[in-house]
Amino acid sequence: MKKIIFVIIGVLLLFSCKKSSDTSEFSNSLQFGTGLNPNNLFELTGVGTVFAKSTTIYFRLESEEDQGGSSVKIQINKGDGTIYNSFTFPSPQSYGHIFLSSFSIPDAGSYTAYGILVTGNKTVASQSLTIQ
């Protein structure tokens, strides 16, 4: 009888410890801004998608999965889909979900920016961008 109770308790513990669907606190997103919050350097200030030409544009690439130390590439495509420019940034650490840096676009126009993890060539997110 004791063996049956231990087996039943063991089975109940096994099922109660089973993970439900894991949900990450991170999402796949790409944001732009005019600066970084000095009180929290993981937050952008002046968040938007319209900037003056040659302005320093800060970006925040967040990925649901750990970036695993991959370099990050921001690929800028023109409105017709051709590549305008790309910027590659080395990762300062071997783990993490958030990458922040900056770039500049000297030419006015409508663009789409793609946040890409170089390792695996994985596009994490994209965002439209207008330079005036």
C-alpha cells in the first residue's frame, strides 16, 4: 500500500512540475529614438520613426530568444526594396536579448530597417523609417 501511495505522489509531482508553455518576457522588436535614457540605458528617448537627415539615430533591437553573442546587422532598404546601406555591430557579451547602438542616414527618403542577428542570418524584426 505504501508503494502505491509513493507512486501516486511521484506521478502527481511529475505532472505538477511539468513546464507550461514558456513565455519570454522579451519580444522581437526594433525601435528608433534620438537618445538613451540616462537613468536606464536600455530605454530610448525620443522614440519615433521620422528623423532629420544625418541625425544620430539610436536603435534598440530586442529578440525573444537569447542573441547568443551574435553580431547585429541593421540593414537599411530603400522603398523599392534595394539595399541602401548596412551597419554591423559586434556584440559586447556572449548572451542577452537587447542590443542598443546608433547609426546615421544622410539621405532623405522612406526606408525599411531590418534587425538581423549575423550568426544564423536571422531577421529578428523590421521597422519603417522616414528621413527628412
